[in-house]
Amino acid sequence: MRNGFKASILLLLITGLGGAQDWKQVVKDRIAAYGHRNWVVIADSAYPAQSREGIETISADTGQVEALREVLADLSASRHVRPIAYVDQELKFIGDGDAPGADAYRTQILGMLPSEQTHALLHEQLIKKLDDAAQTFRVLIIKTKETIPYTSVFLQLNCAYWSDESEKQLRARMAR
């Protein structure tokens, strides 16, 4: 019996059922399953584990820039969703004197995000948005090893094959 138990544990570990799944694969799987109104957050290491049932938190053993680059590449390869980005409004007020590397980080991150689809809101407002969204939709939070405060990037997913302008035109036709 003891050898059978060891064999079962070994099989679970080998197949990945007993261990943590690679964060990159989790992101790919969630993006494939998610649609408009779902969220993906690339968070700093101190981001809180929210308790709402629809919010899933995973850890990435990497920096935030690398994680964001991976998520944006996966979204870019997706045919069905595109991101609307939100950043903490507090980030523009944090400099290298407050947190070494903050200035370079801000420049790098904002350079990666689509400027016309990036918005700044207070951190607490963004957490509330996630909490509200998770009442109906799924949210994935990827915690990275980043240690600069207010650096989380919040990506609200939108439909990739239907533009905001198309939606406005449809609603105007419906109102007539």
C-alpha cells in the first residue's frame, strides 16, 4: 500500500495535477476562455488577494514588465479580445526619490500600452471596479515580483472584432 501511495503522488507531480500550473499557460487558457468584460491584472508583489469568488490570483516568478509583455503578446495573438488598459493614477506622482526605478518603470510600461486605450484612475477605484466586475465576470490577477508601489496594470477585455464605433452606430440605429 505504501508503494502505491508513493506512485500516486509521483504521478500527480509528473502530470502537473499536484503542483502549480505554469502562470504563462494559465494566462493563455484564461484569455482563450475570457471575453469582453473579463479582466486581467498584472500586479506588483504587495497587491492584495481579493476575496470575491470571481477573482483568481496566481503568482508569476518574474518581473512586472516581463509579465505584462507576455500578457499583451497573448492578447495581441487573440482574435476575440483586446485590452482597455488602466493604471493607478498615483503612479504619475511617484518618482525615483520615492521608489528607485519608478521613473524608468513608468516610461517603459506606458510605452507598452496603447495610449488611446489607457486610462488612469485612483488605485481604490480600480480595486472597486474589479470587485464589481467579479460579481458577474471572471478576473485574473497575476502577482509579480515588482516592488515599486502603484504599478499594477489593469486590463479590461473588450471585443476585438467589434469596435467601439460599431457599437455606437448600432445603438444609434436601434434608438431610431
